[in-house]
Amino acid sequence: MQTTNAPLRLLASFMEAFDAQPAEVFQVAGREMWVAATVEESGKFCIIMPDLDARITFDHRSARQQRSTTNRPLPTWAAYCAGTLLELGYRQMDIPGANLAIVGSEPPGPRLNYACGMAFAATVLEHHSQHYDDALLLDVVDAMRRDYIK
């Protein structure tokens, strides 16, 4: 994983993928992960991970089925994002859609998957102007993992 100039790589990746400036850029509490995000009314969630050269799109319906909008299985890191969307929806903290770019220095595997879920949770909480810390983000991802990840 590349760690040099994470915010610069993040902005460049976001602007290349979505042809726009992100509305929010922030570091995920407790992790070496950065997020650039724009909440939209599209009903779809498009997430790019430049470090993995990955892009995935899902909506609320496909997230419940752990599938992308093109009916492909979600990779594990994206399933953590989709599950977090559903978990926060149960907690009355939903967003209609978003474009996200996530970069960082977490190694591939469980830590990266958790960090992706935490990044998605932080995006939703930032949108709702809610105070949060890494303990709350971990709580959300742990609850999601118990109910969603198979």
C-alpha cells in the first residue's frame, strides 16, 4: 500500500473517478485511512479504492443481498461498507447515496475490511454532523459484522 501524500492521492483519485471536487475530506478516527466523499440523491453508492485499483457500486437493495448493482458479489471490503450502510439505516442514520474514495495504509485482510467499514460509517456520521470517535466506529462495524458478514 502506498502511504505517501494520502490526501493528495485521495483528491486526485476522486476527481479522476467522479469529475468533481469532494464535499468532504477527512481522516478516519483511529486509522491511517482517508476519505473523500460527496453525498448525492442518486440512491447509489460508488466507492473507489485506488490502492486496490477497485471500484464498486451498490444501492440499498443490492447491499441487502451483498451484491453490486450489476449483480456481482461484493468483495469483502465493499461488503463491510454495504453492511455498515444497512446498520446505520437501522439506527436512523441513512444517506440517499454517495461517491467515495478511500485511501490508506492498512494491510489487505481483516484490518482493511474493518477500516473500510469504519470509513463508510464516518462518512455517514460526518454527513449528519454527529460527533464520533474510533470506539463508536468500531461498535458500528462490530454490530454490522455479527448480523451481515457471512
